[in-house]
Amino acid sequence: MTVLALHGVSKSFGPIEVLHDVDLALDPGQVHALIGENGAGKSTIMKILGGFLDPTEGQILLDGKPVRFSSGPEAEAQGIVVIHQEFNLAADLSVAANVFLGREPGGLRLDHKAMRRDTAALLARLDTRISPDTLIRDLSVPDRQMVEIAKALSRNARVLIMDEPSAVLTHREVGTLYDQIDRLRADGVAILYCSHRLDEVAHLADRITVLRDGRVVRQAMRGEMTEDDMAAAMVGRELQDFYPPKGRPSPDPALDLQGLSVPGRVHDVSLTLHRGEVLGIAGLVGSGRTELAEGIVGLRSATGEIRVNGQKVAIRNLRDAFDSGLAYLTEDRKEAGLLLDKGLTQNLTLADLPRFGLWRLDQRAETEALAHATQEFDIRAPDPAMIAGKLSGGNQQKLLLAKTMLPDPQIIIIDEPTRGIDVGTKQQIYAFIRRLADEGRSLIVISSEMAEVIGLADRVLVMREGRIAGEVTGKDMTEDKIVRLAMGVSGEAA
């Protein structure tokens, strides 16, 4: 019997209807994948199922009976648990305190020992070395995701709604996640799994629902859709030439690093980035990729020599980087890239405010800049006055790219350019990156997706344990070569 379902559900925000007559059923022991481009309505469906939004029309059915939840906690009390893409963790509390937040054992006298013990057991089940006593703010992004999963497991859910749970996990952690999903499925839990990774949808899902523009356009059972079928259904067209053609970089150096080190993270890195080149940097999580980027642009203290167009520069902070023609697009758009509670204009112009007036901002110029960025980067915002947090993930990423490009940098470092973004928007981002290179700008692209690095980059450097482990070019740019360098494995595959 179906545990949780939507029947004829529509949702409007003011005059705009974002969901249209949606039917969706979650059955015990099944993984039901919900896929679609950013803005297709996936998040709205998850919020309705999780008790955070009411449908405008239609019904939510729990065990076949109509139900309405007044809040997320009320839905959770019925066994419906949501793992949000945006972490719902208290940064200044410990891992154990977060796992049991709102359900602390011991009443007025908290049983901290029991909380630590039970949290340690959950973390061991997830095969992670996180300590229950560590503060959330001291954890990496992948570790925070594992805490979110541990918190959900502690709820003994009947229905588990997972929003991009693997987007920030390492390959090993993704394997652990799959093991937990198999265990939950065997225990009869109904799982709604939302992911942009179509390979994992094909691997995990018993049933697939495809959304486009707020409507269900296709539903299928396991094995009835290929990854290409999924992508075509999501975007309403066949995807041809997913990655743009490679360019012809100039031999002239745009950026030279000599012996760059970030204490404890990056060791003696030397590299050259050429004009018009897209240089990929690959490696496992923890290999030092992000720390290298942050060292280059002054977000971390670094030693060594940096030359821009042959001239030695001193970069102590982001302002020095901007002044030297460098820009950095962070991997974490929600915490470090955008102010989600501020408007689109404020987010766009923040990094280059002096150009809009030293004593009084020229609001007309800011409005014109937003209009130009909206057109150039295809930012789809129903209302230019809306806050950034109301944009879909793909449009947030395009806003962040527009913000990064506003100071007109010649060297751009992009960390995880398409994390949490649908296949159609990925293709747009790839085209933007190639266009920038074709204009003569130079780009470093850091990505955990092997296919992305290989498809985008003219050349790939692989990092391991804070050092450059090797370089791959041309026909050697294969996943096997990159993985072997990243893991320190020599020799050819058998």
C-alpha cells in the first residue's frame, strides 16, 4: 500500500502557478527518483510532502487518507523526514547536539553521554570518522552532509525525502550512502530521491518521475529509461554536443605559480595557465584543490611566487586578487558566494561597489547592470526585485557567475561549477566557460566530476595530498588515468 502520495496537487505563489496537477506515489521499500531541471518544481513538491508548504489544490494522502501538515515537525512526527540540500545544522553546536536537536534525551538534565554514544553508533554505521563532539562549523562540506544523513537515520523514518544527498560526497561516501539506501529499502522505508546525477538515478531508482515546468511529463519503472531518455525528457529536447568544442590556447602565460604552499594543505605547487586556456584540476576531496585556489586569491595565507602576465604580484586578500585581474567563484554558493536574503542587484554588485559610486550608489546603473547580467547569463528570475534565495539552484549559480565576472577579470578560478545543477543548466554553464576562454580569458576549473573535467578542460592537472601528482592531455585525458594519479596508483589498468 502506498505510504505517502500527492493527488492532483497544484501550487501557486500569487498569480504564478508553479505546480500543475501533480500525481506522485511513494511505496514502502521503493526508491522513487524525482528529476527535472532547476525550476521544474522538485523543491516545491518536497516542501509540500515534508509539511513546509500547503498545496493550493489537490490532496496529500498518508496511508490512503487525506492529511494536511501545519509544519515540518508535524510531518516528521508522522515519520516523514527530509534531508535538505541546504544544510539545516546549527554551526556552533556539536555533531551530537545537532543529531538530537529538539529530541534531547534526559529532559531538563540532558543525557550528553547517551547523545554522544548514539551519535557515534550512527556515524560508525555511515563508516565516517567524524567525532560526535566536533562543532559543525569545523567540519568540511562533505562531513556536514554525512551528519545530515545521520540525523535523518536517527528519526526512524517511514518516508525519507533526500534532496541531492550525494552532491558533496566523496566516491567512498557515495558508496556508503548507497549501502544505507539499500538497507532502508529492505526495511520498508519509502524513499523520494532527488538528484541531478542521472547515472545514480539509473542505479538506485525503482521508479522515476520526470518534471518539466511544474508538470509530470513522464513516469517509468526501473530499466524503462536510459540516462539519455531522462535528460531528453527533462529538457524537452535531445542533448547534442553536451560539451562545447575545445579551444586553441595561446602559448603566452597568463598565470605562473612557483612553489606555492598553503601551510598544512598545499605543498610546493608550480603551474602555468595560458591565455585562452581552460585548465582542469582534478583530485579526491581533501587533495588540496580548493585550498590551492584559495591560496592563489588570498583567502588563505600562502608562500611562493605568483606572476600575472609575467609580472610578480603580491596577493594578500581578494581585493589584491581583483586588482591583479583574478576572480574566484567559490564551491559553496549558499554560504560563501551569495547573500541569500538579499536582492539580486545587491548580490551582483557587491564585489565591485566602487564602480557604482563611492559615497552614494547609482541605483540606475545597478539596475542596468542586473538587466545586462540577466540577459548575458540567462538568469531566469520571475521578479528582478526578488531575493537570491528564491532563485532555483541553477539560476543562483548563474547569478554567482555574473557577479564573479562583473569586475571583468582576465583570470577566473571556478570551483565546482555545476554542483547541484540540472543537466540543461550544466550545458549553459559549460558554454559560458568556453565563451570566456574564446574571448582570451584564462580559466582554472576545479571539479569532482571526472566527465566534467575531461569534457571542459584543454589540459588537466591532478592533485594528491596537496601536491601536483601529474598532468594529462589529449588522448590521455581519461577517467582511468586521472583516478590512478589521484590515488597514487601506478601502472596500466588490467
